[in-house]
Amino acid sequence: MTTARESILNGPCGKIQEGQKGVVYLTTLFKNFCRYARDYFMYDTNSLIVGSDVLASRSGTHCILNCESLTEVFLLMVKEDLGISDAQAVHVNHLPGFATKARSECFDPRIVGNVRTASTRFSDVRRCVFTSHTFVGVAGKFYDPCMVSIYINKKDVQSWVLTGAKYVKGLNNPYDNVLFKIDGDPSKLLIKIDPNWSSAPRGFGESFLLIDTNDLNKRDYEQAFGEPKPGWQMRTKSVVELLRAAGITVSALKV
């Protein structure tokens, strides 16, 4: 029986033979791994699969993984097949609250992100908002098999850094964990869509509606963030109205 590990080592981007060790083969291993992942792995944030089980499985077996378990599988190969030490190859956690670049590509081609607007689909925006994300750090580079990318700086994975609504003491703020600003871009906001209001796209437990800041009324903005609304205009809607305009039925948000 040919295992998943053997197929990756003998992958289409270059065969890694027994005895070939070290960082010099790391890019080849990464390319082979991502190619195999595209063909046989599927993404889901709720996956609990164990990395060693994946590598020992029959080649071509379909497995469901999230970014952490996918990273675990790749890290095992980096250590066990390339002989790179624990001190050199590390599991890197990225801080939560960010979105990937527009038109991002996941290893699973069925994943189209979890951000949309009122008039466009998730597949049109193709951004992924992550509450957590991991990759492998080796020799000053960061290998992200989930987004099929290699970074010089681990922050390169993020395009938007998100800041949530501020809790105001003594005030029951209905927008905690609902409204998010994009650092450095005051013209846009994200509304987190509860899965009870609308189904999330494939692979994600939640999704986000991208809106123009000027479309949100002054009251809701200032209640959420505790600061004056920039560029306030008269023709605006509440959070609930913006969600409903995007076809999202809201029953749990009290405003």
C-alpha cells in the first residue's frame, strides 16, 4: 500500500529520496504537499484529525483538516522526512482578527472565503477572516499550506487587521463581537453574520458582510465604537437594516 507520506515525497514537483535532508529540500516538499492537499484534503474549521494518521493513510484517501491540523501534518514531514530539528522548525500561531488578501486561494479549491457584500458573493470577494491561523516557521520563512504561500514575515498573511466594537462600561452594547473596523481603512466596516441568521459558506462557522462606513448610521457607529463617526452622511441605515438589505434575517440582535 502506498501511503500519503510516500506520495508526497514522490510528488510532481520533485522526488525527495531517502537520505536527502535539510532546508534545501523544503520548498520542494512544500510544493508537493500543497499539490497533494489540493487533490485529497478538504478544509473545515472544525476538523480534529491527527497529523500522523493522515500521513499513514492510504494514498488518495480524502481527509478533512483545518489550518492547524494541516500545519501539523506538514510540520511532521519537515521534522521526520527532512530531519529538520525541533529548534529549527516551529509551529507558529498568528494573532486572531485578520482577513487575507482579496482573491486569496486556499489549498481546497472549494473554499471561497467568508466575506461578501450585499450585492456580491463570497466567491467574488475571496477573503478569509480567521479567528486563528497557524503555519510552520523554518529558517526565517513561514510556510502556510492552508493558503499555499511562503512568507518572509508572518504578518504577510494578513491584508486587513480587524478591531472589534469597544465595550463601554455601564452600557449594554449589542455590537460587541458584531461590528469590526479595518485598521488603516476608515471607509469600510465588517458585520459578523451569526450562523443562526444566515448559513456560513463552505468550511467556515461564521461569515462577514462588508459595508461602506457611510452606509451605517451615526447612532449605531458611535454606540459600537465609542467615538465620532467619520464622514457621517444623512442617508444611512442601522446594522439590522443593512443586514436585512443583504437578505439576512436578524432575530437575535437587540438594538
